[in-house]
Amino acid sequence: MTAASLDTTARSSAERGALARARLLRGLLPALSLALVLLAIAWLNPRAISYFGFSLMLNLAIPIALATIAQMFVIAGNELDLSIGTFVGFVGCVTATWLKDAPLIGVAILLGSIGIYALLGALIHLRNLPSIVVTLGMSFVWQGLAILVLPKPGGKAPDWLLAIMSFKPPFIPFPIIAALLIGLVVHFGLMRTSYGVILRGSGGNPAALKRAGWSLLKTKIVLFALAGLFGVLSGMALIGITTSADANIGNGYTLLAIAGVILGGGEFVGGRVSPIGAVIGALTLALAASPLLTFMHIPPDWQVAANGAILIIVLAARVLISRRER
Amino acid sequence: MKKLLVLGALAAMLASGTALADTSGKKIAFSNNYAGNSWRQAMLDSYGIVTKKAVDDKIVGAADIFTTADKEVPTQAAQVQNLILQGYDAIVINAASPDALNGAIKQACDAGITVVSFDGTVTEPCAYRVVVDFKDMGKQEVEQMAKFQPKGGNLLEIRGLAGTSIDDAIHAGILEGVAAHPEFKIVGSVTGDWDQTTAQKAVATILPSLPDVVGIVDQGGDGYGAAQAFAAAGKPRPTIIMGNRQDELKWWKEQKDKDGYKTWSASIAPGVSSLAFWVAQQVLDGRKDIPHDLLVPYLAFTQDDFEAALPKIKEGGVATHEYTQEDALAAIKANIK
């Protein structure tokens, strides 16, 4: 009898070991794909691997990383946000107009928009609406508001924002520091605090959380407000880089952000997300879609298709490896 | 093909090509944000033809084309940054936004790269802008109309896509032309969106309420639609200014063969991309006297030369012109005052 129980403990510890290894592999996967893309870029254009090169290649990845984190909060709650791209565009237009000319009103509008995000979370939870439908509708609202704020391209980023985004720290390029900071702060908040566990749990196993006495309404509101907050940061960062806004500036971010979360090890089932992975996923996508493509010298007729092909290959590699883990 | 380049064509032979520096090792990139319509395709074709020859002739080292996957500003901004990293000496750009790319354009200038924008130009002061003189085109339409209709009369105006700078400029030119020719009076105005179907519908709607019209001033891509609307209503055919589209020139030829119908045609040539290329080459050549805002001629056809051009235009396409280095020199000279 003792022998038998020993046998089972041994087996379960071996299983646990395998599971831990799979989890490690899964955690390393985003970093691995980033390394691969970087190697390819280094091989194609060694000049890009430098302080100046990284500053240029990665600075537009920062707003993508922030939008990806925003999307990650929504996906953590087992929802999907199809409006994050146009929301970033709206924030951009406010940043380039109100925030510069009348900072107080600008801040109020941006805080108000985060409030709207929180209300959306409440609406989706209370009326039990599919988030895809609600956020798809909101994407047109944000787009319309953006055009209202800025009917034709223009405006100018506030000087302090320009100064932050063109900051040149010694040795390590600013985008890398910013990416590390974003990843670590969100990782600590969502993965290491007890309320972070609750937030993830509300997406992963809402029934259990509800039975334990936690308010699912509150968690959903918090998740959506956090998404709004990071959407605002994304829009501001974007305008800090481009210096001027356009109502359509963020439209491409919706799908990039979803792809970034998935590439970074997140899953659509809710609760299974990784902040550091999401940031790395956003960086990988930004690098794979633009610098890698530009450096490959593909004939112009094929460039658009090649862009899509690279994204599919990168995402397929992620799915292949996570399949093996099962 | 005999082409009438309204501004500065005569100066082409007089302009001297003074080579100050060697550009044979220089690399020029073309950043393009959209390739999805016939005008853009013609633009890329013209650019490809001209630059391939320039590379073969060892005038420049390389001239590569980069098209972004979407029309988005951040994608093109990232692309410009990557072109900086690639070590290009100049970037020719058809930009997704006049303002929102300024950050990336400034970075390129700071890295010592020459930036020449055209069609979709950028407002960043360090870049060059190749702008077609749409206002003069609008004015010229009325001037030409005065030749065909010396007695004057009522005009119908067809506007382009609302809210664009091009529509604004052509309209302003037309108003200026009418002010200079008081024998003409604009009795109606419709929006044709540079599209034959839209123009036909708009003209057909306003026709019953109009007095007799002797001429139509428009913006290109709308002349054939207007002609159809008049034919369907059984109204006498006015003098319709054309816009270099294949269907428009074909209709013009049919009418000319029938009863000697006379008109005039003008539009921006997609080949203006090749002009931007030569401007970039000239800047790399060391010329310091090139103005940052270059007004260049539009492409026009008259009664005498449009038939020669017609067979060369693709079905459903638009007339283009590949600019030569001499054309660019002439255009630059015309802008130095």
C-alpha cells in the first residue's frame, strides 16, 4: 500500500515536471519569436542593430504595445474589444488639439473617455451583451468623434509629450526601456497582486468567483477601465512620435493588438494572458510587419501579401508549439 | 506623342543640366501608401519605367519601391523610419497624411536624407513638395472655353470630392477664370466626385432646372458622364472640358469624327512620380537653389494632339507622361524666380 502511494506521488511529480517544462516553453515562446525576427533583421541589415536603429525601429512599437496591453485586459475578462484602434485614434486627435491648447479640458475629456470604457464594461456585464457587438458599435462612435475633433489631418502634440517620446537615455534606447517598464508594471499588477488574481479569475472561472462572493460587475468595470487607460496612453504615445494627428491614425491597431496578445501567449478563453508576453508579442509584430519586410526587398506587387504572410507564419509558429505542449 | 506641357515646356531645351556632384552611388527609395486604383497603378508604372532606366544608365545607384500594406499613417511612418535605417540617400513619398507623418519625415531630414513628396504631400518644412498647379488648370479651362464659345453663355460646373484641397484649388481657378471672362456665367454646380457614374447622375438630376448651357467646366473623370446625361435628356451637346481619361478622349474622338466637335482636356499625370524622382536626384546632385515648393505643369491635350495619345492609354485608364531629367530641370527653373 505504501509502495503504491509512493508510485502515484512519483508519477504525479513527473507529470508536474513535464507541465512546468511546457509552461516554461510557453513563457519563452514570445521571446523566442522576437529573437528570431531580430536575427533575421540583423542578417538582412546589420546597420539596424544599433542604438539609433533600435530607437527608430521600435519607437512606433510602443503605442502598439500599450494598445496590446489594453486589449489584453479585455481578453483577460473573456471579452474582445474591436474599438481599441479607433479609440486610440480619438485619443490621438484629442491629444493633438485639446490637450495642447486647453490642457485641463483635454485631461477631462481623456478621463471621461476612460469612464465611458468603464461604463461599457458595466453595460456588457449587466445586460449580458456580446462584447464584440458593443465594441464594434463603439468603434464607429470613436471614429465619428475623432473626425468631429479633427475634421482634417493636423494639430500638434504638446511639447512635454514630444520631449518624453524623443528622450534619449544613455546606452539603452528609450523604446526598450519603455517596453520593459510597461511589461513589468502590468506583470506585477496583474500576476503578482491578489486583486490581479481575482481579475484574471473573473474571465477564467466567473462562476467560482461569484460563489466566493466577489462582484463580477466590479471586476468587469475595472478591466474595461484599465483597457481605456492603456488606450489613452497608447494614443498619447503615438501622437508624441508622429507629432501630429489624423482621425484614421489608429485604425490598424485593433487587429494588431489582438494578434499581439495571442502571439504573446494569451488565449481567447479568458484569464490566460501574459503581460510581458503581450509586450514582446507587440514588439515582434511591429518588427516583423515593417522593418523585416522593408529590408527583404520584395517586389512592390508582392509586398502587401508578404506582410500578411509574415504575420501568419509568426502566429502559426506560436500555435504549433503550444499544440505540442498538450 | 506630342505633349503640351503648359508651363515651362519651351524652356526644356534651354535648361542646362549642370552636374555638380556624382549621384551614381546614391540610393533613392519610394514610399507609397496605396496601390489600389488605376491612377496609383499608372503612377507606379511610370516611376518603375523611369527609375529602371536611370539605374541602368548609372545615374543613380538604386531606386526601390515600397508600398505599405494598408493606408494607415503609423505603417507608413514606420516604413519611412526603416528606409532611414536602410541608408537611403533620398526618399520620394506619396504620403498617407499631410501632417501626421511629419515626425518621421523630420527624423529622415535629421539623418541627412532628402525627402521629396508629391500628390499626397507633407507639410514638414524640410521636405520638398511637388505640387500640380490645379488652380491654373481651373483658370485655363475657362480660357479654353472662351476660344470655343466666343459669344459666351451659361456654364455648368462639376465639382470633385468635397473637402479635398484639389477640389478647392480647381474651383478657385474656375471662379478666377469666370471673373476674367464676364461673358460666362455659372448657372449650376453639382458634385461628381471625379467619377463618371456619379457625375452622370448628378448632371441628369440638375439638367431639367437649367437654362441652356453652352459649356461644362469640370475636374476630370466626370466629362464622359456629363456627356451621357445630356445625350439621355436629348439636350444639345455643350462644350465639355475633358480630364485625360480614356473614355473621355474616346468620346471626344467619336464626336470629332462626326461633326468636328472641339474641346480641351487636362489633368494631373500619374507620372508626376517620375518628376519627384528627378527632383530628388537633382537635390542629391548638390543643387542648393531648388525651392521646397515646386509648382509643376499639368498634362493637357488639345484638338490637334489628343488622337495621337488615345491609343497609348489603357482601356479605363488615364493618360500619363514619364518625365525626363530635362523636364525636371525645366520645372525647377520655372519655379526659381
